[in-house]
Amino acid sequence: MIYVLLSVIVLVALVRIFPALAPGVGYGIAAKAATTLPIEGVADCKKRATETLLALRLKIVSESSNKVVGRTGMNWRSWGEDIAIEWDDRSVTATSRCVFPFQILDWGKNRINVKQFVSRWENTMQGATA
């Protein structure tokens, strides 16, 4: 047990000293990744966001007028992640955050979730303009 604690302390210290190590490690409590995409002229963002999350096999856990949240299941990398999609008139923001609030290492899973969302979103946008 003490070795695990020491390993976590060393990992956090290394990330603080060498920020290039950060892509797979959350700086604060609950690792996360996010990106923002332009959406000028896109109609019905809520429907598109919901369809995209469902296409990624996520369970929709929350919906509002400008936000949809999907949840992954547990896997070897984490206890699961919440992928929140928020939008306004100009952009859509996808944020993936570990469900377990004290998980500081996500093994790159949040970044993968965001990239998968962006890829599916862009495919639906190309299909809508074609």
C-alpha cells in the first residue's frame, strides 16, 4: 500500500516538474480533457450531440437546453467517464472527465473520448452538408 502511495506522489511530482508528461495525467483531482469546435449555422445541436453520444455507445445521464452528458462504463483504465457536450451560438465544447473524483491518472482515456466525439461529430456535419 505504501508503494502505491509513493508511486502516486512521485508521478504527480514528475508531472509538475515536466509538463510534457501531462497528456495522460490529470493535474487536479479528476483527470479531464476538452476541446471546442466552431458550429456556425448548425441547427438542432441537442439532437446532433445526443445522436453522437449514442453512436459512441454512451448512456445519456443528463440533458438540458444547452448541454447533454453521456457516461461510459467502467473499464481497466477508469471507473468510467462523463462526456459533457455544451454549445452556444458559435461553438460546441466536448469535455470528458473521470467519474471517480479522485482519479488523477486516466491513461489517456479522456483524450480518446474527446477525439472519438470530434470524429463522429465531424462525420455527422459532413453528412448534413452533403
